Amino acid sequence: MFGMGHWEILIIFVVILLIFGAKRIPEMAQGLGKGIREFRTAMRDVQDEIEAPKQPAQPTAPPAQTEPQSKDKDQAQTEPQSKDQAQIEPQSKDKDQAAS
């Protein structure tokens, strides 16, 4: 780590312990943790502000308007589509009457 061996890191920790004392080190660590937490939330807020304008606002589309069906269209849907269908239906009725 940073070109330092295990012994150098251990000596640095011992010196910090001697300078600040055992009571002061947890308080410093707690303050450092709070500072890092605040920094992260601030970074997240800035990123959200930067990314928000990049997303285009999608306007809501008005609902599709349908044309009211006229009586002619309703009648066309109930009538047979072709001449073949029109001829088939009466023939089947005649056969039923003749059989009875």
C-alpha cells in the first residue's frame, strides 16, 4: 500500500495512538464517517441534478379519438359479407323445413 510495508503502517498507527489517545480516536473515526456519508449524499444529489435534464420530458399524448359509428356501419356489420353467404343461409332453412 503506497510503497510502505507492514512495519511502517504499524508504526504510523502507534504514533497516531500516542498523539491523540485512545478516547479521541473513536470520536475522530465517527466524525470522519459522518463526513464521508454527507459527501456521498451530496455527490448523489449533484449527479441526480445533472442527469435529470438529460432525460427528455415525455408529453402525455391525448387519447385517440374514435369516430362515432353510423347506422349504416352497424347494418353493414350484421348483413352477410358476400353473396355466397347470403345464398347459403336461406338454403339451409329450406332443407330444414322440407325434412320436417
